[in-house]
Amino acid sequence: MKSTVLRNGLWSTLLLIGLFVIPLLFIGLPEPDDFMSSEIVGHIFILLSLIFVFIGMKQYREANGGNLNYWKAVKIGLLITLFPAVAFGLYNLLYVEVLDPGFMDKYAEHSITLRSEGKTTAEALEIRKSVLEEFDMFSNPAISFAVMFFSVFVMGAIVSMISAFFVKKP
């Protein structure tokens, strides 16, 4: 099980990081107008990298004579998911601290603008205060890492449970 988890966890991580780094090299840093589409594309990239959860489960089943129960498959999927989840948390820290240190400020301003459209001045000020408080917590690297880690891990848990349903064989 260790080699299956390690191999597929590393492939998943390489794919995920590659999918995020390659556009940076060719397109550059996203502008505020691109934040929404970048977020959607980012979630698609995460899901694509989690294909290795399914592949790892199938490999493990084949290596064990075609037998794999549901919970063992989920365990394998979650272990594989740990690799890209940790890598994505670390990548996010690198991104906001080194590659684009002003990203969080730009994202907060963009969020304030979107949420304040059509609001009164008093409502807009309250929204601004709320958003800035929300984004202030992301200045803590541990919280920033945890949020990005769990973004991938929760998606991986869902993929693991769905994949295990299709891969299991008693």
C-alpha cells in the first residue's frame, strides 16, 4: 500500500503544482478581473490532480488479487490526497509571500467592490469592515496554509468516497 500511495500521491502533487505554475510562466499573475475565472479554473485543476486517487485505488485492487473493500479504498484515497493537499498549502504560502505579495490586498479590494455594488454608503462601509476582518486572518501563515490544505483535502475526501464506490470489490 505504501508504494501505491506514495507513487500516486507524488504524481497527483506534480500534476497539481504543474497546473498552477505553467499558466504563471506563460500568462503571468492574474489581474483582479480574472480572479473569479482563476478560482473556477483552480478548482478544476484540483479535481484533475485527484484522478490519481482513482488510479491508486485501481492499482491497489489489482495488486491484491482484485479485492478491495470500500473503507480500505477510502483510506487509500485519503492518504493519496494528503500529498497534494500539503503541497497546495505550501504553494499558496509561497505564492502570497514571494510570487505576489500584494495578492491578498488586491483580492480583498476586489471582494469589497463586488459585495458593495448597489449598496448604500453605510452598507458598503460595513461590508468593507467585514471583508478586511475576514482577510486579516489570512495574514497568519498557519491559517492560510490550513484553508488551502482543507480546500484540497475536502475535495479529495469526496473524490475518495465516490471513487471507492466504483472501485470496491469484496
